[in-house]
Amino acid sequence: MRRAILTDIELPDYGDPVSEPVLGRSIYEARLARLKQAMRRHGLDALVIYGDREHVANISWATGHDPRFEEALLLVLPDRLPVLFAGNEGYPYAEAAPGVFERRLWQALSLMGQPRDRLSPLTGLLGEAGLRPGMRIGLAGWKGYETEDGVFDPSWFETPHHLVETLRGFGEVSNAALLFMHPEDGLRAINEADQIACFEHAATKCSSALRRFILGARPGMTEFQACRNLALDGTMQSVHINMSAGPRARFGLCSPSSRIIARGDPIVVGLGLMGALNCRAGFMAETAGDLPPAVSDYVERLVTPYFRAAVAWYETIGIGVPGGEIFEAVMAHVGEPFFGVGLNPGHLIHLDEWVHSPIRKGGRMTLASGMALQCDIIPATGTDYFTSNIEDGIALADATLRADLATRYPEAWSRIERRRAFMTDTLGIRLKPEVLPLSNISAWLPPFWLSPGKAMAMR
């Protein structure tokens, strides 16, 4: 019978990317065609996508444009070129996007105090772009209201009030977020080989940064000094850096500060780049002897069952697997109240850190080829045991998609194959052929960061 143990593990260095995958115009042409097909299935005459700096994923999927400083709107009609509305700064920047659309300036999207000398009412601009009275209009922002059992309310909007009211002047408006974000058949739930290659590129950089952080962080450093080890290169981030040690670490989402890291501190670091997020949590310790005596059994009490849960996640996930089966496999190890696992143990990831999740109790939605997912199991013990965390991403790919990736993105495919070998041969995790680890530190769990050569494995 296999068991989880803390043992000597040498984490391979898979290297940083040499080439960068790029989504070309043909990708966006194909996406626009799929988007219009989805509009027809949902009975929509028009679709408006709203985006801003934090909520970029849907509008960027459709256009390649990521709003900066301002908001942006995209109007999609069945028989016309989509129209992107942007403000003073977004209008010229949108020309850099590779998508298929025409640009219109709407200065109300500009920052306050900027010129409004060419401002026109949105109603008139939408009419000029083809919106007509009596249309059934979908409005996609970044989420919607769902009940615990997944019932979606199409009349609930999180987008700006003025936009909702303006669109209601043209016809019936419904929340169309699920068009993109439904956890089984949303347009962003299933990814092209090119998009998966972009995710792998981001995950490689993101996970290598966390590796540098863990190997370089030391007692006596401030949190700011420790974060210099991330050595970021300007790749777009999807979230703020989450990093803290000591008393604030239990909150998880705090940003770094000037606090000095001490030996024995609980510590957490999380970094998200567009298409990837990696997180680790443990103790700034060399052995259990550096911990408070009351939690000297940290590895036995928390880390070992947590690692078994993560292994169950990796060994269960696959094409055609219902989300509820993954949930049960994980919670068999960390379902006790002590572990405090309150969120879904895994979810879809895209340009945004969390799209939606088919992985829930009793979930019957099945996973499919092309999905990108996070292993994201978060114990919140609320005790001095703190937590343990190994958050990394994978993609699911059938034989056809794997062959496409291997042929067109050999650099990424080589890293994926080497990660699979490490997880299988060194960590003892039995992966299905369709599971493609995207992170350079996939399933690497060193509980004591001053002894990173000691990590968890199945034996």
C-alpha cells in the first residue's frame, strides 16, 4: 500500500521559455465564428461584452484587447463586424490587438478630467453600430448570480448601471456571462492548442519565479526583499502578489510588507500571470524543531493528508470524469472540519485566475479535452498548524490535441513530458495520458522552506 512520506527530492530545472506563443488573427476569426454560433443557440440578437483592467478575460478572448486604465465595450451582431468602444487612451491602444473588430471612441470611458470634446451619447453610438429596438441582448461582464445548486439568474447584473439601462432602451437584456464561463461548455472552458501553449508559457515563468522565491527566502529578510527573488520580467500579472509571513500569513491574500521574516514563521507566496497562478505555503523552518512544540507534528497532522488529497486530485482528474468524483476523491483525505477546506478543490483557469468550477460536491458536469484547470486545495485550519499549499495548473488533452501541441510547440511539449516523468517517477503520482502539467513545480511540496530538498512523495 502506498503512503505519503517526506523524503529527499531533487526538483529538476526545466528552464525558462525561449520562444513565446502568439495568438494570431486567424484564432480570433475562428473565435468570432464560434461566438456568433453560441449567440444563435442562446437566442441572442446582439451581445455586449464589458471589460476593465481587472475583468479583462472575456473581452480579451474575443478581441485580444486588454483594457488599461479604462473600461471597454464590444458590440457583436450576427451580420456585422464587431465594434469596440474605448476611451481616450484605450482607443489608440486597441489598434495593437490582433482581433477582428472596428474601433469607436466613446470618451465617457476615459478617466475623469480628461477631454470630453467629442463625447456622444452611448445610445446613438450603439444605434450607429447596428443595435436596433426590439433586440434580445446579452450582456457579459465577469460573473453572475448563482444559487448553491447552480441555478443562474439572467436578470442579475454586475456591470455598470448606466450600461444596463442604456441597453434596456433597445430591448430585453440578460446576463450572458455563462456564454463564456459555463464550467462545461463555455467558450473559455475549452482552449485551442495555441491558447494552451500560451498558458504553459505563463505557467513556466510563474512557477520558476516561485521556485526562486522559495530557494532564496531567508530569515532576516523583509518580505519586500524576499519578493525580489521572484525576478519578474514584465509579463502581465492576473492578480496582486500574495506574500506574507508571520501573523498575517493566515489571511493568505495579503501583499508583502517591510516586516522581517523570522525562523519558524508560517509563510505563503502566490503569483498569478495571465493564464497561470502558482502558490505555496509552509514554514520558514529547517525541521519540525523550529516550530512551536504544539505543532511539531505538522507534517503528520496536516501535510501528509494534504499531499494525499493532492495526489488523489491528480490521479482522478481526466477527460470524461465528473467534477463530483474529483471532489469526493480529495475530500476523502481532507474532509474533516480540522482542515477547513471551504472552496472548490480545483477550478477552470484562463486569463483570469478563476473562471468557474465543475469540481463541486455532487457535480455531474464532466471534464473535457482542452480544459485548463488548477489543483487548488486550500486548508484553512485557523490554528497554529497554519496551512499547506501546492497550487499549480494542468491542461487536459486527448490524443489529437496532444499531437497538435507536440508538433507545433515542441519546446513546451518537451517541458510537459519532463514534468510528467518527474511527477510519475520521482513523486510517485500516477497520471493519465491526457493530464499535462503546466508548472515547473507541479506537486512539489517542501513543508520546511529552509530544507527545500526534502519534499513529499508517494512510496
